[in-house]
Amino acid sequence: MAVQVKKLGRRRKRIIKAPKKGLPKVFSCPKCGEDSVRVVISRDNHVASVICGNQKCAMSTEVPVTNVEQAVDAYCKFADMYHSGKLV
């Protein structure tokens, strides 16, 4: 009579990968406070258009950017220009 030996093994742990956080696509407007600012980068002209989508505010400007800068960098330049008084 053959005896079967069962091997005892460990349970495999489930690996749960946390989703990577990305950069935001919509920013808050420094003038009206709404989360409605979009940044559109034109790499050919080295210019980023920063536009508030709020109907009452409708603030927009163009900010110079380099090839390595992202939308967050253009928004920071825009916010700095607004807080320094260069934009109304």
C-alpha cells in the first residue's frame, strides 16, 4: 500500500500595488478660487496658455516654458505673476 505524503506549503501573499499619483490636470484659480484653471502647452512655440474656465473670472495669459517643464511649472509661474501684481 502506497502512502501519499502531502507537502505543506506557505500561502502566497497577495501583492497589492498602490496606484501611482500623477500630476494634476486642473488647478485652482488665484483670482476666483475655483478649481477651473487649465494649462495647454505648445512645445513648438515654447509657450503655455493658462486659462481659467470660470465664466465670471475668464482670466488667461501665456507663460514662457522650456522643453522640460510640465503644466505644474507653468501654473506656478502664472500664480507667481498674479501674486506679484503683474496680472490683474
